[in-house]
Amino acid sequence: MNEVYSHAKYLSGYGMKWCYDCKSFYYDCFCGYNACMCSQYGSLDVDQHERHPDVSAMTCPNYEQKDGSRWFEEKEN
């Protein structure tokens, strides 16, 4: 398993949240690029500097974890 994913699994045990696991998160594909998007706040990608999917979920009042595997668990398979 990649070191990033093992760290994510460890951090999730201490309450770490990521936008990738939120019901509001989705990818918007444009010209072969998957932009990280939030249905509540819009872009989470390189075109802005306020939000990032690796850290924004920790302070988001609208975070709601989706059902099923977390993003790092999906990468294990």
C-alpha cells in the first residue's frame, strides 16, 4: 500500500475528514482534466486558493460523509 494511503487511514482514526468522502464532492471533467468540485461551494481546485479537498472538510459546516468506502480505502483495492 502506498504511504499516503496508510497515513490517511491512520489520520481517519483520529477524525480527519476529506472532501473526497463528502456527499457534496464530485469531479467535473473538462478537456480530460478532473476538477475537484463541491455542490455547496463550487471549485476546490487550482483556480482558487481558499479551499482544498485535502483540508477544507475539517472546517466545513456542511460536511456529510457519503456511504461506502472512504477515498483511501478505494485505492487499497
